[in-house]
Amino acid sequence: MMEEIVIKITGTGSALPEKRLTNFDLQEMVETSDEWIRERTGIAERRVAEEGENLASLAAKAAQRALEMAGRSAEEIDMILVATCSPDDMLPCCACQVQGLIGAKNATAFDINAACSGFLFGLQTAYAYLQTGMYKRALVIGAEVLSKLVDWTDRSTCVLFGDGAGAALLECSTGQKQFLGFVQGAIGEKGMVLSCARTRFVQMNGQEVYRFAVKQVPQCIEDVLEKTGLSIQDIDLFVLHQANVRIIEAVAKRLKVDIEKFPMNLSRVGNMSSATIPVLLDELNREGKLETGQKIVLSGFGAGLTYGACVLVW
Ligand code: ACO
């Protein structure tokens, strides 16, 4: 009898630009204050790409770190997915640029745009390909250089975002299942509450986005748990898209879960859209905070509007 294909994360990696932009730096640029930004968002500083750094270079660095952790060479990779809403160029896509930069010449490569849910959509896409047996190893990368889509004179948006990239290597394996279930979806009719459409810059109805997030995220976490037969008490960690500390606190409250189970790094890096979840996952992994057997929920939400969640056993 053929053994069931089991898909596992065998390596994680992340990369942040060198330049830190603090709330105090922003005070010099727009009429704002460190206090306002911290209170409303939980962010103290973010990273911003400078000359010599771009989306593809950050994504490639994160990918290489994931490969190093897994002990794999770039040529062993069959597929590269980059989740991004801030590509360097319209063409070629970032995934193809990463393929070239890291020398993954045997990999197919394409981008996915599901904004802040992008990494989760990428994970599910890679999972589906691997599950069929079509490919054996896939790099899923969430990467953003949002600093180029931000109007640096608009205080209501420029304080929120940061640049960075995170990656996970998924491989076909055997043994215990790691991915227990996925949920993903979109609410297209509400798309214009968070857009980069009529102007070149990100525009947002912050309160609508807040309402969407605090309703939809608990809902999709409950849905994915129902699919897997687990209860909220079975989950050790909730790795959420790092948009805003108040959203994460409200989700924890609605789910009646101790906020300690929601790790956060947004005070240091801001909202990096599709990069937030893989960067946080990599930081937790490298700090030894992920223990074998722990049950982890990942959940993203963002422009589209899109949302997604998955349950893993580490
Ligand atoms: N500094 C100082 N004052 C500011 C700033 C700022 N950076 N930005 C806005 N203000 C002012 C506004 O001009 C307004 O002033 P007014 O009352 O004189 O008109 C006042 O602060 C309140 O503005 P609101 O937009 O109503 O502020 P709100 O309390 O809603 O907070 C925020 C804004 C933090 C964005 C909030 O709506 C929120 O948490 N939204 C969730 C969405 C989010 O986090 N999006 C992130 C990206 S999307 C994603 O990742 C899914």
C-alpha cells in the first residue's frame, strides 16, 4: 500500500531591511506622535528598504535562510510561490526573480496576491500541489516593500506599514501529519475599504477594516477548528497577521483565549502585510519557542477583502 503523502515545514527564514524608522522619526515627517501610534497600533518602529534592497532581494534572502535550515540546495526546489502585493515590477514576477537569484533552476515560480492573507493562500496552494504528488518541495514566501506604496505625507496610513520577507520550505514527507486543515475566503464586495487603486498609494477606511478583522478572524479560526475536530483550548499558539495590537487583543477576547497565546512582533516591524506571519513564525522558530507537538493556528486577513486560517502541529 502506498504511504500517504505528509507535508511538512522543514525550514523557515526571514529578512528585514537594515533601516529602522521609529515613531520619533515619523514625528519629524508628519503631524503625529509616538504616543498616538503606540496606543492605536502597538507599533514603535518598522524597517524600510533602502537603495540596494528590494522585494526580490529580501525574498531571496529569506528563502536562502529557509533552505539553509532545511539543509536543502536551491536546485532541489520544485516550486517557488511569492505572496506579495508590492512587486518590484509588473513583469517579471517576484517569484521568477527569486528563482534566478537563488539559482533554483528546477523550480516553477509564480506570485500570489492576496495581500495580508497572501502567505496563508500560498501555503494552501503549495500544500495542494504537494499533496497530489506533482511536486516534492515548495518554497512559500511572503514579502513586501510597502514603503513604496505608502503616501509619506498621509499620517493615517504611513505610520502603519513596514518592509520585510519571510519564507517556509514545505516538503513531502512521511509520518505524523503537520497540516490539519485550512480555511480561506474573500469578500470582494467590500474590497474598496482597503485599496491601492485610484491613487498610487494605499488608502484605507481603518474602522471598516477593524470591524472586518475582529469579526472575520475569530469566525475563520472557529471554522478551521471545526474542520479539524479541535477545540480552541487545544491550541497552544495563535500566529496572526500583525496588523495592529488592538485587532489581536480583540480577537483574543472574542475567542476567550489568554493574550499570552498570541505572540507579537509588530512593535519592532510594523505591518508587513503578507510577510508578517512567516517572519513571526521564523522568529519564534529560531528563538526555540515552537515545541514539537504544539498545535498552532495561523490566520491572515487583509485587502480583497481576504481571510484565511490553518492549523498545524509543530
Ligand atoms: N497621528 C495622529 N493622529 C492621527 C494619525 C496619526 N498617525 N492618524 C490619524 N490621526 C487622527 C485622524 O486625523 C483623526 O483626527 P480627527 O478626529 O481630528 O479627524 C483621529 O486621529 C482619529 O482618526 P481615525 O482614523 O478615526 O483613528 P482610529 O481610532 O480609527 O485609528 C487605526 C486608526 C489605527 C488605523 C484604526 O482604525 C485601526 O486600528 N484600524 C484597523 C485597520 C488596520 O490596522 N489596518 C492596518 C492595515 S490593514 C491590514 O493589515 C489588514
